[in-house]
Amino acid sequence: MNNVAVRTNIVCKAFGEGETRTEVLKEVNFEARMGELLMLVGPSGCGKTTLLSVIAGTLGVDRGEVEVFDSPLHRLDNKLISS
């Protein structure tokens, strides 16, 4: 196991459809190492909560990959994620 706790690779997430579609996460690449203290900062509506929800596995992505402790979230059993 490497030193990376969380990794996102080209993560995209949008809400709405048609003219109301809003791209919240646009090809986000992110890495957090074990023991590292990070802060997500930015203005209201920039995607901080959406990114955290994607990392927590409570919100799916439209495109890209999320890994937590070397486990791709899309491969985990939903029972494991929600327990």
C-alpha cells in the first residue's frame, strides 16, 4: 500500500439537464496522503461539498475515478460503503 489515502482522477460531476445543467466538478485531480492535514477553501458554490460527498461515496461521479486506501469506490459493494 502506498502513502496515498484518497485520490481522484479526472472527476466530473454535473447537476441538472439541458439549459439548467451546471458542471460543478470539472476534471478534478486530487491527492491526500495519510497523516496529511488539508483544508478545502473557496467561495460558496465552487464544489467543496460535492467533492467531499464524492470522496465519501455518498455521491456518484459522471466521469472519472475515486480511490480511497487503494480501493476504487465504484468497485466496492454498496453495503460496505453505507455501513
